Amino acid sequence: LLLDNPSQVGSVSVTVKVLDVNDNAPEFARFYEAFVCENAKAGQLIQTVSAIDRDDPQEGQHFYYSLAPE
């Protein structure tokens, strides 16, 4: 197993910028940690994330995710 050999494992932190439009900022539903293998294909789904917002609007929560160009 690759994870058993620390010399073949790398890690990187990812910063998530949250834009909020009301009182309580959205937050991830849980802690996420993703692993990407070197043979992952371009466009391959690696991780699915979910968020919650304590403001809980009556019509339900709406979140939009995007990758910043930089």
C-alpha cells in the first residue's frame, strides 16, 4: 500500500475562501481529507463536499462552489 511508504507520499493544504451574504457563514458539514493517486485521470471525481448554513432559509440552503482562476 502506497500510504505505508512515507517517501512516496506528499501533502498540500488547500485554502477555501467562503463568501457569505447573511449573518452566519457557511461551513463544511464535516472535516474532509482527500487522497489523490498519481494515476488519477483528468476530470476524475476525487472528493465530494457538503456545507451547512446555520441561517437555514425557509426555501432551503443554496451553495455555489467554484475554483478560483489563480
